[in-house]
Amino acid sequence: MDRMLYIAMSGAREIMTSQAVNTNNLANASTTGFRADMESFLSQPVQGPGYPDRVYATIGGAGVDLSGGAIQSTGRELDVAIKGEGWIAVQAPDGSEAYTRAGDLQVDSFGILTTGAGYPVLGEGGPIAVPPNGKLDIGSDGTITVQPLGQGINALAIVDRIKLVNPSPSALNKGEDGLMRLRGGALAEADAAVQLVSGAIESSNVNAVESMVRMIELARQFETQIKMMKTAEDNDRAAAELMQMS
């Protein structure tokens, strides 16, 4: 009985973890540039003295779905989307360099170019500072050009160039803040081949319908595990009663 109960218990526990991952994906279905988390189940033997005659369920192979989202045109001058592969370099809250696909850029009260989530966008020499201007343009290569206040339309000035990178997907790791980083804390080199689409943003790659179906499947699987635990309890009680009768 204990084997059946242990398997059902560990299965229910990991299904709850999978539900949390799926719920987080669903909650970010409308988050700009979000990349869905993935997970898979594995069966592992319980190691110890003697033969490993117990198994438990665990989540293994967790990763990130790096497939692209849909590019949506907005017409907003600060919105950019990466065309094809690549990432925008930003400064994480701890000061380290991280990478995102969220191109919903804005200029904060200090004149720093940030993502919609507030992460400073990195240029050739650190966070990009944008001076007061009458017009701002972001080129396909990430070059930021402004028309200074009080100057004519032909008086354009290059402010900086957004650092665009394209590291190997296998070298990337997703943090709890949703930002991507290179494993081991390394920094990715700027890649001139990465191109931007101005006046557009990339949507999340989460499929809301699939996530809803997945949520229902996980709920049913959890119920099945609970029923197995109840069956194990009933069988144990029946066996105890038979022993008392004998």
C-alpha cells in the first residue's frame, strides 16, 4: 500500500508545481516579449539501502520556449520589435546585464531609456540617456537619433545605439525576473546582424487556448492522484480489518 500511496503523493506534488508554471504562463499571455516556461515529468527510483523498489515523480527538463511571438504594429516611435532572432540588452535590478524581447520602450523622468517593466536599455557605454527632443527615431540597427529641442528638422543628433545580441539559445538561462542571462554570468557580444522593426512590439509566445486546455488536464490529473491516495487508504483499512478478523 505504501508504494501506491508514495507514487500518488509525489505525482500530486509535481502536478501542483506544473500547475503553477502553467498559471504563470497564462497570466503572461499578454505580456510583451514574454517567453513561456516549460516542464516535463520524470520517474526516478528512490535510492537507499537495498534494492530501489520505490519510485517518485519529479519535474525534469524544465526550460523556456524560445519561439517567437507575433509582431504587432503600433505606430509608436519608441516601440521596437526584433526581426527574427536576437535580444535587447538591459540592466537588471542587481546591475548585471540581461536580455529581453520586450520592446515597449519609454523614457523615464531622468531621461533614461527603459523597457515597459522599467529595466534600463543598454547602449554602447551603458544605460542610454535620451536628451530632451522634439522627435526620436530608432533605426533598424538600434541607432537612436533625436531632433534636439529648438533645432530644425534637419538638425539631427545620434544619441546612442541599442546593444543587440544573439547568443546561442543553449547558453541562455531564464531568471525569476523573466530576463534571460548567459550561463555562468558571461556577457554576450553585440551582433550587428540583429535587426529591429520600429513602431511595433512582439507579443507573448504563450498560446492562451493551449494553456487553458493544459490547466484542465492538470486539474484532472491531480484529481486522479488524490483518488489513488484515497484508494490506498481504503485498501489499507480493509487489510487491517481482515487481519483483526483472523
